[in-house]
Amino acid sequence: MRVSLFVTCLADQIWPSAAVGAVQVLRRVGCSVEFDERQTCCGQPAFNTGYRREARALARRFIEIFEASDAEAIVSPSGSCTAMVHHYEQLFEDAGWRERARALAGRTHELSAFLVNQVGVEDVGATFAGRLTWHDACHGLRDLGIKSEPRRLLRRVRGVELVELPNAESCCGFGGTFSVKHPEVSVAMLDEKIDAIERAGVDAVVSGDASCLMQIGGRLSRRGSAVRALHLADVLAFTA
Amino acid sequence: MSFDRGVRAALSDVQLRGALRQATTLFGDRRQTALASVRDWEGARERARAIKDDTLLHLDHYLEQFTANAERAGARVHWARDAEEACEIIGRIAAERGARTVVKSKSMASEEIHLNAALARRGIEPIETDLGEYIIQLAGETPSHIVVPAIHKTRAQIAALFTEKLGIAPSDDAAALTAAARQALRRRFAEAEVGISGVNFAVAETGTILILENEGNARLTTSLPQTHIALMGIEKVIPRFADLEVFLQLLPRSGTGQVLTAYQSLLTGTKRRPEDEGPDELHIVLLDNGRSRMLAAPVTRQSLACIRCGACLNACPVYRQIGGHAYGAVYPGPIGAILTPQLIGIERAAHLPYASSLCGACRDVCPVKIDIPAVLLHLRAQVIEQRAGKGRWLERFLFRAYAAVMMRPWAYEWAMRGARALRIMPPLRAWTKWRDLRPLAPRSFREEWRTGLRGKGE
């Protein structure tokens, strides 16, 4: 299958290992990967803060760029940015743009959902020694319905012991600009998550969004914890 | 109190946070258990929402039908455009009956119109008879939850309050505290000339109102005094009596995790014969107070589908940390964050749509499937478009700059390269005070792609 990578600006600049890992895993399961260097940001920060004009301009740009590709799927190492593309339609009143947005959303997938539901693989041939737990990032979980896919992938990684957090589905408190508009609330939410992670006695917490991982990882290291924050693609990319 | 100050006060209150964690977890768990007894929960949600959507599309028709049928059964129906009119109507009725005290059962609509203060100005003493509301009234506070008004109080705090205000011997036995409240309230029921209640549902085809409760106080409020005044938002009307079936499955389970509340009072008009029980007069006040404005567009209209169960508060991770008072609004939590700006005007509540991480837990638990995050986003766009609330010149500038850069891949690439070369970190003290900020990676993905990754696949 031919895949066009939607890298997301956050993975591009701050968590490139997730994007490199995604490319490696996609190739390993038999996909060919292309990357259009014109892509920048999907516009989610503007959309979520209320700046619809800016978000609309970026959405149009995104649609034009990815429409140009004849890849069968657009795949992203982020549930949140994938969900944003799925929201594009509501930014437009014009029927033509709405249709284009809907069509593009139809072939835009989050990495774990793409691997399990489109490619049909669970064992991607990875090896990773460690006790891990999964944090459900909100938009992947609730906007896209991704729950079992990352767990199925992680369980098939040789050497991984996967444990569940009692509050795996609770928000980590990131919420985009929420994390800096209301930092005390954001961190109070985060600390409940971190407490559970530490009680679970894991080597690393894994998630599908670099944004949550920045939030969780930033607090783990501030608290002097030995637990690491890893992207799903970081883990899946490891081979023996 | 500003939202930020409210948040800080809440977060530094250890007792409050303990009470909140315990209560929201308990209600969340109970709800989960209660759902299991409904065969098709999703189907019930869909049906309830469809009924609400249909009602809201033809609200004028159903309100007129309800009014005609309620009046035929002996009730008087009053239409109140806003809070002031509603207070005036209720205050006048109570005053004309020579009321010195009125007993009240739980009603968030009465909180919304600040009825107690309006009655007090007329020299009429309002007595809250719901235990939680009674606690709040004794403490001189406001409800911090729409279903569990005293959720923020621990048992020890309530014991201390009762000792001080009711003069009982110190005890933190729940049964003893409840008995003390009951004893104090019985006397007030007997002397009140007027009873004021809220309404959970109003059935258009029969003119019936339904009140759900667990303590029996609403039944006393609506039957002992000679005059009963029921206050309801105009969105409480439903078309048919049979529609109650689905709403009664959803509301108690979502609210308190009960299969059914202990009491359900169905009231249709006044007593038929003099020897019947019940009040001589029933007045029903239909409150608009900003609601009809929400009918205009589907995205805002869905706010009126709310049946006030409070499940979104219990599920909200923000509410769980800060409780209801920090929001600084009558309706707190996720539903309050969408209702308040629409009821009182976005200018006066521009901070509320931002009091959420947009996690969507509220949407998952909502029994009538209100897409609260979508309404929050809609209201955020309104805040920016109408320049409501505080000045956001820096934020506006930053988002313009961000868009200008992101529209041009070369600008994006060079901006990031520059930041990397000069090791520029954004001055985000709001982030770095509590969290380490992950630095830019030494090389971006696109650089990795160009220098080898691209070719490896071929």
C-alpha cells in the first residue's frame, strides 16, 4: 500500500523519532512511504483556541497538498492531528470544500488504527524489553474510537509486558493552549496520571501523541522519575 | 472572584479536593453499574436526543400545548422573559398570599434567577428543604454541583456547621445529622404559606409536571402549603407522556447512579374535589432568560437538550480538580461552561469556554449526547470573533504570526532552523514552572528524510 506521511509539526520538530519510527514500521509491513515537504501544521492550535480564520486557511492548504497525492492512505503518528483533519469539514460552509474535506478525512488514518484496521497486522516484528503502560490520548480515543489497536500492537512486541492504568482514559491535562492558560489545573490533572503511572511500576508510559508525551514526560522528569515517555512508534520501530 | 483565583483557592483546599475526588469517583462508578441494567443504553440515548431535537424545533407549539393542558387541569401558567420577570411573578404571588416564609425544593432555575435574594428583598424568608441545599443555605454559600449542591463539603464540615447553626451536640454520624436537619425543617414545612419547586419534565399532551427526588421534601413542598409555584426553563417540555419512559431510564442512572429516584411526583393541575390532598393553587412559571436565543442554530440548540443530570460534572477531569465554585457561575462544569456564556452573554463569561482541556469525557457520558466540546469550540470562535472578554492582543498577534509562518513551508523551515541554531526556547513560564520543556530535536524529521531516510525505502 502506498502511504503519504502526515508527520505533524510537533513530531517533525520535537519528536522526530516517532515519525522516523512510523516510516520504518510502515515499510516493514510492506507499505511504501512518501513525504510531501510542503506540509507544515494542520491548524489545530488555531482551531482549538477559536481562531477559525487562521485554521481555515491552514485547512485549505492541507487539503490541497494531500489531494495532490495519489497515495491510498494518509497516515499520521498522532490521533489528535488526525482528528483535526476529520474536523475540517465543519470549518467550511461551501459545499465544494466540505466535500473535499470529507473525502480527505476518509483516507486519513492514525498510525495504530491504520496498521491494525487497514493493513491488518498486529505483529510488526518489533522487540522491546520493558514493562509498559498505555495512555489513551483523548482525541484518538474519543474522536477516532482508537482503544484496542495500540494495545494489540504493543502486546505483540517481543519482550513487552503491558500493564493497564486504572485511569488510562483520563486526560493528562495537556489540552493545547489549556496547558499554559490554566497551568495549575493542567498540572493537577497531570499529577493524578503520573501518580498512577508510578504506582504501576513501569519502565515507560507509551502514547500515540507527542503532545501528551511532552506533558507527561515533562512532569515525570521534573519529579525526578525514572519512568520514560515514549511514542508508540518509538517502541514499534525497535527490532532485535 | 476571577476564574484563576477561584482555581488557586480550590487547588490549595485539601479538604475540598479530597471530597471532590471521592464523590466524583463514587458517582462515576455508580453510574457505570447502573447503566448495565439498561439493555440498549446507546439506543436510549439516541431516542432521548431525537425527542429533544424534535421538541426544540417546535418548542413554541409544545409550550402552547402544555400551557393549554395545564390550565385546563387548574394550573395557572406564567411566561417569564428573564430572571427579573420570573422573580417578580413569583414574589408577587407569594406576597399576595401573605407569605412570610416559603419552602423550596431543589431547583437550579431558582438559583439561576437568584430567587432567594429577590424573595428576601420582599421580606419573605426562603427555606431550602433539600438536604444539600439546606446545608448550603446554612453555610451562606451557593451550590457547587447541579445535582449534589454540597459535594464540596466533608461530613466533618457539615457536622461543625450543624453544631454551630442548629445547636446540636457535635456528631459526625450521618444519620444523626440528617435527623437534625429533618427536625429543623418539619416545622418550616408546617408554617410555610407557599412551596416553590423546580421541574424535571413537563408533558405537553397532559399538562403534567414531573419532579424527581430522594428525600420526600419535594413532595412536602408541593403538597403541604396552600400554594405551589413550579419554576421551569422552557426547554423542560416534552411532547408525550410516553416519552417519560426513556428519560426516566436515563436521568437517575446518569445523575446519581440510581435505577430510579426514591420519589417521582407527577402533578397535573390542582385538586379536583375539596377533600383531595394538595395545594389549592398551582402556578407554573415558564422561564426563557436567554434560552430562546440558543434555538437559532443546531450547534447551540443542543445545549437545551440538557436534562441536568450532572454526569458531565462527575466525569470532567477539570471539575474533579477544582469543583464548582471556581467557575464563578450558577451552572458549573462542562454543561455550565456552555450554558453560562449563552445565558448571560459571552462578554461576561468569555473565560468559561476555555475552562476545558477538550478531552470529551463529558460527551461520552451525556445521556442526551450533547457534543459539549463542539459547543465549547463554537463559543471560543465567538469569543475571538467578537473580541469578548479581556484583551488578547498578544495571543492574536501570536496566532497571526503562527499562521503566516505555517502557510509558507520555507518560513516554517527557516524559523525552526533559526530557533534550533540559536537554542531559542519559548519563554513559557506557565509551562516550565511545573514541567520540563522538551527541547527541539537536534534534527527535524524533514532533515532526516532528506539525508537518507527517503532513499532507504527504495
